[in-house]
Amino acid sequence: MLVVQKYGGTSVRDIERIRNVAKKAIAYKERGMDVIVVVSAMSGETDKLLNLAHDIAKFPDERELDVLISTGEQVTSALLAITLKEMGHDAISLLANQVRIISDAAFGSARIAEIEEEKIFSELKTGKIIVVPGFQGVDESGNITTLGRGGSDTTAVALAAALKADFCEIYTDVDGVYTTDPNICEKARKLDRISYDEMLEMASLGAKVLQIRSVELAQKYNVSLLVKSSLVEGKGTLVCKEDMVMMEKVVISGVTYNKNEAKITVSRVPDKPGIASKIFSALADANIIVDMIVQNVSRENYNDITFTVVKADARKALKITQEIADGIGAVEVALDEDIAKVSIVGLGMRSHSGIASKMFTILANEGINIKLISTSEIKISCVIESKYGELAVRALHKHFGLDAEEIKEET
Amino acid sequence: MLVVQKYGGTSVRDIERIRNVAKKAIAYKERGMDVIVVVSAMSGETDKLLNLAHDIAKFPDERELDVLISTGEQVTSALLAITLKEMGHDAISLLANQVRIISDAAFGSARIAEIEEEKIFSELKTGKIIVVPGFQGVDESGNITTLGRGGSDTTAVALAAALKADFCEIYTDVDGVYTTDPNICEKARKLDRISYDEMLEMASLGAKVLQIRSVELAQKYNVSLLVKSSLVEGKGTLVCKEDMVMMEKVVISGVTYNKNEAKITVSRVPDKPGIASKIFSALADANIIVDMIVQNVSRENYNDITFTVVKADARKALKITQEIADGIGAVEVALDEDIAKVSIVGLGMRSHSGIASKMFTILANEGINIKLISTSEIKISCVIESKYGELAVRALHKHFGLDAEEIKEET
């Protein structure tokens, strides 16, 4: 039996925590399993290195930046291997070029292309616990690469997939995935299971537990991920295939919330092909990421187009949109920064009718006006007035039956 | 024309100093030379990493310790390459496994076996400044190794030798090699040139400017080393072949001084074969390094054996020696911790007679009694009472004509 464990920065932030990690790895080993441990840099280290580079250059050379910041994970790997050996268990650290974890050459956001198995398997065979620095790869020419923020999750999942591990554990500073943000709704409940698709919707909507790419990769190779805390005992949340989740028979899995977006509406746009394309191409050229896009039905050959962007980009997006609107004769461009987006996510939507109307009713009963609606297969998002954001989350959480005390079998 | 430059920890201790290093490298490049820069870890970083490891284990695993501490030089290499590129000069960092610098597998004190040339030469050909982390190698199996304290000097010399560099500069925080310690003798004078042999005698006697192994390597491959300060302008000291030094026609090159030793005397040792061997084998088994060993002529079939060890080992050495003395019937074992060793070093001794007697006369004229004498081809060492140490250094420095104002052409 082979397990891959990944520990984030706060789980290895000092020697005491590294000892704690070593104990967990040894516990599995003593139960007869082969263990591979993937570690992040000690918390704060990557930022410290990045700050050094940015003190030198506004845009530091990307190849050299990867040489620099990959040292953070290398340090943790060596310290963990030293700790494991000190505790009497044979161990070895294997860096990306020693494993080897081969990636493309996109420095700073490289993608893993292939993981060689021989070296790891031969070291496992001698009984060693293998420690691998997360976040780093090596390209075909032998250059060090890094996989982007949160890349250690991806390293762990890629290793689990390539080596056909029996399970993959992601240890972090939270004890699992919650139905909503416990800071907003005190009745938020930890989920036992969540599907990959739901997790992807939750993650991109703001529940930052796992790197999105690692979830996509886990889904692609069907690697079950157990997200749990390295500090408190608990069974965590299993991120897994849909059919393993459906057994729980809940309609929606979570309520998410985002106050960091602004809404731009372009009114009375002539209903001609290519106009939406013109607006969103210009925004893309300016590196502005657009989240929701809603275009309502044509009236008298005119459309209204509404979209949301992160607040930091709002003024720039408004200016670009205004310029294009002037060129195509749209009547008005309006910016609304006073918004919150609340979303419900759940596989149950596919088989249960009336979820959307139930959501709208719950919001209406609280006196909350809906400004914008957008739906996908397993998600419904509503943009509402900012001040009602938290109220909306709590109301949806309660009326969709997610509140902690209503699910007795959970405790 | 190819130059290898090496910068020590204080020369790269912050971003400002790294910029200074970049400027020096670029200055050579702009004069049409190919430049390879070898860097140490930022000062204090290696100790910080070592402390982390020693907080975990008294004897950390040696392989993993090398994985850990090699990150210090990797960080500096990346930062320097980023700085060079920011200043508009193409540059690339090449780690030991990218160059490759192949060593044996003696973690913590590895020796370089071979340096591959292809990668460096192909990168030099494209006009890049090459940055190489000092101190690190990679063994045949791809494990990271380190070369021991001061190993960055060795990296620089080995690169200069392997790539047949035209010269090799060692930048440090002193502006060259001095005739003696300027803290003891204010008339200490910077040497323009010193031979490898003299440098080896000076280094092992306490003038810690260059790692001994790097000087041995430089001698073996006839690499001229220019030792200079990275902070102040100056021509530094050239460490080179004997025949290039002799032109200066000075009899002795320096006076060194060591207060960190203790002297143990074993009196009335029976003059039988194997007794000295018994004592020094026992000390070696206890990992005690013996410096001077003096045995005087046999009198009535008895000898006196005197030797020196570092003070930290003195009590342990005394105990071991006493046990052996008891076994062989030596009359007395005495420890003297109140000593200083002063030495004069110089190629001139070979061709000039009377240097030793001149030394003894100078000391006698100051009323200093000599407790022990030991000589090699280019060095004479005297052990004297501790309190006379500094006085002896100044007297020897003056009377052998080393004082700064006496050598007018030096200024």
C-alpha cells in the first residue's frame, strides 16, 4: 500500500511542526505502508525570497526566480529527512531533478509532463520514507522550474497518479472543506465528501483549500484526495468521484460568497454579431479576467450585456468598455462596485428540480433583490447588494439544510 | 580571455553588495573577457541552516545536511543572475548538477573529481556571464555534496584549472595577504606576491584568507590566485609560483602567531622503538590533532617528547598521554597552557643561511625565552611564554625588515 502525504507551509513552519509531520509519516510506515511525503516551504520563506528578488528587479528573470524560490522546499525536505533519520527511520530527500519530475519550461507556472518512477520505487523498496519538495520540477534541459502558487498540491497529486498510490492526503491548516465560510456562518459544517466538480466550483468561488490545478489533475487520474489538518485529529474531507459522493444524498454541498467583484453593465448594445467579442477581447488584451457574463434577450434589436471583474480591475475595465461602447453606439456603461456574489454548489441540482427557484425565494423572503443571475450545471450564482451578502449566505445555508445541528448523523 | 571571480559571504551579504559584485563582473565583460562568477552564501546563511539542522539532531544525516546547506549558495547565485540581467547583461546560474561539478560522495567534505566543460563553454559562447554556486558538487549518483568550509575557494580554483582560465580572483573582506596580523602589529604590510608554499604555511598557521585545499589545488594546476577586497580598490596579493615571487627578493614573507595551543611534555621516556607511535596513535584515535612534535636527542637512553594540541583538547590529551606514560614508565607528563607560537615563513630561508639564529637572537634581545623550536623548509616556529606573543611578533616583523615604512617602494 502506497500513500502520498502533502504538508503545507504552516504544517512545517518550525522544527516542532516538522517533528509532528515526521511522526505522522512514521505512523503510516509502521502500519506497513510505503510513504512519500511532499512538503512546501516553511511558511513565509517563499515570500521572503520573492521580496529579495523584487528588491532587485520589478520583473526578475523568470528562470532565475525559479532557481531562487525552489530552495524553500529544498530546505524543508532536507530538514524533514534529517528529522526522520533522527527518529530512527530511514529516509531520503529526492529533489525534482533526482526523482525526476519533468515539466515544461514555463518558468513560474510550469506543468508536469512526466514523473519517472524508477528512482522512487527503488528507494521505497529499501524501506525508506521518501521526501519530495513540492512546487518544483525540472525541464528537459535540466533547468529548475516551479509550478505556481499552491504547486505543492499538484506535485502530490501528480506523484500519487504516476505511482498509482492508494491514497493521497493533503494536510493543511484547516480540518477539511466546509459548507460555507465559518467566519460568516457559525453553523458552517465540515463536509465528509465532495466531488471534484463541486470542489472546483467551490475553489474558484473562494474556498481556498486546494490549488485548482491539483483538483483537475486528481479528477483526470481519479486520485482521491483526503484534505485534513496536520494539527488536530479528524477525518477531514474526501475529494473524490461523483458516485462516491452521491451516496450522501444532499442536494447542495456548499454556499460560497465573494465581495471582491464589481459589475459593469453596457446598455442598449446593437444586436449585431461580434460586439461581445470586441468587448471581451479588449479586456483580455488588458489582462483583465472576467468572471460572470450575462446577456439578456434582445429587445427591439438591442441587448444589455453585464459582466463582473475583480474590484482592482474595475476602473480600468470601465475605461476600456466605455471606449468600445462609444465606437459601437451603446447608450450607457455603468459600474456598480457595491455588490456581493453568493453561490450555491451541488451535484444534486442535476437531479432535483426547483433548486434555482428555491434559492430566489429564500433571498426574496429576506427582502434581498437579485441583480444578476448566472448558472452552470452544478452552481447557481446571484449578484446582490453588498450589504446583504452575509445575510444571504446564512439564509441559504439554513434553508438548504446545511446548518450543523440539522444534520444529526454528522456529529 | 577567461576570468573566474569568487566572492565570499561578506561580499554578497545584501542586495547592495550583490549589485557591487555584478558591476565588477560586468566591468570585465565590457573589456571583452569571458566571466565566470563563483559565489558563497550570504554571510550568516550557512550557519543559520546548520543551526536548524542541529536543533533537530546532534549529528544530522550528512547527505541531507548537504541538501540543506547547499541552498545558501543557490540563493546567492540566483540573486546575482537576476541582478546581472536587470543591469542589462545576459547571465545564467548553473548549479553543480547543471555544470556538472562531479565530486566523490564524501558528504560535508567532498573532493572535486571532474568538471564538465561543455555546458559552461556553450553558455559562454552566447555571451552570458556564468554564475556558479561555490561549495557544492554532485556525486556520480546525482546526490548533492558540499566541499567543506571555505569550499567556494576550491570551486573557483577547480573551475579555473578545468577551463584553463587566464586568471582567478578571490574577492574577500580583506584587501590581500599581510606580513602579519595588523591587529597585533600596526606596521603589518600587504604582500604583492606570495608563493603557494608560503601561503600554505601562513594559512595553516592562522592567516585565514584562503581555504588550504584551494591553495593546494591552485599549486597543483598552476592557477595564479589574486586575493583582493570586493569593497575597496587595490591590487591585492598574487598567490603564485615560486619563481614569480622570488623576484621580490625578500627573505621572509610573514610572521604568524597562534595563542590557541597548549604544550604537553613527556619526560624521561625510555629510548625504545614504538613509544612515540603508541602516544600519537592513541591521540589520533581520540580525534585529537597534534601540531608540533619535538623529540630531543637521547640522553642516557631516555628521551623527552614534547607536542602541542589546541587548547580545547589539552585536558583530554593530557589524560590519554598520562595513561600511556604510566604504562611505559615515563617519569613525568606536564601540561603547559600558557604558551604562544610565533613563526616566520619565507622562501628565502632556503637560500639564506642564518635565518634561524637571527630569529633566536631577536627573541633573546627582547628577553624572550624559547621553550620549543620546530622547523620546516620554509618555516621556523618557536613556542614562547604566552605573554610575550605580541611583542615577539612585532620584534620579528621589524628586524626581518617587514615593517611598512622600511619598504619605501611598497607605498
